[in-house]
Amino acid sequence: MYKHLAQKLTLAATLTVLSATAAHAATSNTTPTSTSQPTVTPDSVTGTDPVPTSPDVIQMILVFLHLA
Amino acid sequence: MRADMGYFLLCVGLFLALLIGIAGYYYRRSRRSSGTSWEQLLGQLARVDRNCIEKIALDAIDESGQRRRDDAAMELEPDEIWQLIGGLKGIEALEQNSLVFIDMAFYLQQWYPEALVTAEELRLNAREIEWQVSRLRSAEQTGKLAVSFASYAQNAIVTYYIMTRHLLDLYERGDLSMFGDLQKSL
Amino acid sequence: MHLTGLDLLFWAVGFVGHVILLLVLWTRQRAKTFPIFTALVGLNIVRTVALALIQQYGTRRGYFYTYWALAILDVALQLGVVYEMTSLVFRPLGKWASDVRRGILWWLAGSVSVAAGLTWLPTPPTRLWMQVVMIKGSFFSAALLSELFVGMITLSATAGLPWKTHVARISQALGIYSIFTVLIEAGSSYFGLRSDTRAYVELTRVRMGLYLVCVTYWIIMLWRDAPSGRVMTPRMRRQLAAINAGAALDLQELRSRREP
């Protein structure tokens, strides 16, 4: 019983974290006309890869809504 | 909005301080266990009357550790057990020794990998004693100690007796210079 | 995307560090014991190569999507590493220790609850509700990871379960890194810092610097062997035979006391 409960809890936590990160990836806090686009990023990611600036936010929101 | 941000920062600060504090405390505690010498562990053992322990334990189990099913089993009354063990203080001394036994098994597991199975068995028994003593304390607070004492206390004592037999067996197979000292303390 | 010399330096050093770490894991036979951790290191190498190629030959959108897709995998693997370390500490005989099962459940539930509670406190200064969800989700993952590592330390200390050397080294560094990222998340996300502000850039560089320290630590610690156990000498074996005989006599005495 405990094993199943632990598995379910772990799966729920993993899905919550992953979906939040995925939703985070879909849009960002940007201004289309700005040359230096502000971006909110998850700093819990490992590695030293440069953080990307986002593409056009309007287009991304439209893509996101279309997918939904 | 500024008040909200300030409130949030305070909560995050407290959260981080708590995490770091808890991690530091328990990390130092586990390092202390691994750095303790055999002589120091022995010194932490409280004196327990082994004859009384044996009498209470063998009222419930036989020498192999199995529950007795004969007519003469479980003859000791709660009052007699209470007298023999020295009341709640006696039980707490067993609990104190159980914590030391966990450290001893931890020490063996680190230096003698072959002792893993027995050390794990010892650790589980010691943890069971801890749990039973906590039930007794709860019973004392709710005024139900007299009812709870007999079963929890005897179970704790039986577990303690089996555990100490196993620990002596474990040290026989390991570092033997410690064996004589352990036998005297227990 | 404009990269400064320092950004490129971090990028290159990170790549070299991960390659060396992967070599250490393979050559010192640590990959078999820590497959998920090894996968995390491998992912970092693959991500760096992919992103470098996209940065050179691809589009900004391609870089963005690749970074985020692999970031999701990164977080999943970090959770996997927590599971891997937990498994190695709390399963000394191959199955979960019976006295810690309930504690582990409480630890998981508590970590998720506290992280969720902390995340839902204020609303970040953004316009779109989706951005709010994203910022909160990012903070939630950082808080959860740090709580899980601290919980592991607590549970193992109370249960009296020792950590093998390499398990401790991996967990310590990743745990410290996770705690630090909570601080950065709180600072950057909730104050609405943008990637073009100096404060955010400096915070990110500090995070990367800390991560490189962790990688260096892992390279050194995972290269070294764990302390070996002691071995019984022939003299000890002879003493054992004598003590076994003595123990048999003790048992006989116990039996004779029991007889009426």
C-alpha cells in the first residue's frame, strides 16, 4: 500500500514540476519591439548553457492557444 | 505589492534558514556518529541489570528468540515487570542504550561491510524499541500507562534482549578486542 | 543572441567539465552504481553540443525550444537522481527499510506541500496569467528539489543509516546547488528581473560558477575510491574460534538456569 502511495505521490510531484516547466517554456515576459528581450528562466536547471531570449511573444501565445 | 514582496522574501528567507539549519544539524549528528570511537560508544551505555532483562525476556521467548507457547509463558505480572525493570526510567535507559546500539551497528557497517545484514537487523530492533517507548510516554500523558505498560514494556525488553544477543554475536565475528568490554557493559 | 566572452568561457568550461566527469564515471565504474546521475551528465554534454550548433547555424527560436525541451528533461533527471540516492541510502539490503517507509511518504508529501505553499504566496509583477504560472512553477521545482535533499539527510540521520561515500558527495553538491537556486529564483522571478538587467546577469553567473564548483567537486570525489573495510587477520580468526566455544558454554548455562 505504501509502495503504491509513494509511487503515486512521486508521479504527481514529477508531473507537476514538468508541466510547470513546460508551461514556462511556452511563453515569457517579453516586449516584441525590444532588441534585448527579457526572459524568465528556471534557475534550477543544471549546466552553464547561455539562457535563451524568447521569440516573438504574440506568435508564441497564438501557437500555445492553437495547441490548447 | 511592495508589502507582498517583502512578506514573500521574509518567508523565503525563513524557509532557507530552516532548510540550512536542519541540514547542518542532522549532517553534524551523522558525522559525529561516524567519528566516534569504540571506547566513546561504550561510555555512553547506561548500566542495565542484565539478569532482570533476561528474566523478563525469557518469560516471553525461548533462547532461540521464538515466542513461548508453553503453559509457563507470560507468567510475570505488570507490577513484577515494573519492579524488575525500574519503572519508566528503566525503560528509558533501554531506549538510551538502543540509540547507542544504532551507532555501534552504524560503526560496524562502515568498517565491516560483511556485517551489513546483522547490523541492519540490530538497527531495526533498536528503532522498534524507540517506538514502543514513545507509545509508553504517550500512554503516561493520557493516564493509561498502567494498561499499556505490560504489553509495550515487555515487548521492548524482549526486543532489547534479542538485540543485545545479536550485537554480541556480531562483535564476535568482527573486531574481537572490543568483545570483552561490550559483554561487561551489557 | 549576444554572448559575452564570460558567457562563452562558462559554456566551454562547463562542457569540458562534463566530459571529464563522464570519463571519470565510466573509467572508475561509477556509472553502474549511478546510472541516472550519469544520464544527467550525458544530457548536459548533448545539450551543450546541440545548443552550440543551433547558436551557430540555427535560429533564435530553435535555440529557445531546444533549451526548454532539454530543461524539462534536466529537471526530470534531477528528480531521478534524488530517487537514485534515496534508493541507495534507504535500501541497505535491496528492499526499502521497513522503519523509514512511513517517514519517506511524509517527507514526500510534506516537501510537495511546503513547496506549493511557498510558491502560492505573492503574485509576481507580470501582465499575463500564463507568466504567473510559469514563474511559480519554476520556483516550485527549485524549492521541491532542495527540500528533498534536506529531507534525505534528516531521515537517514534519525534512522541511523550511513551514506556510502560517493552517494554523500553527489547529494551534498546537488543539494547545495538546489538551495542556492531557490534564492536566485526568489530574487530574479519575484522582483521581475529581466535578462538584460545587471542584477539578473550577475546572479546567473554566480549560479553557473557554483555549478562549475560542483562539477569539479564531483570529478575529484568520484575519481577517488571510497575508504575500504577492515579485514580480519589470521589471529582474529583463531580468537573467533575460541570465543565461539565460549559462547556455546554460555548458552548451556542459560538453559540450565531455566530448568526447575
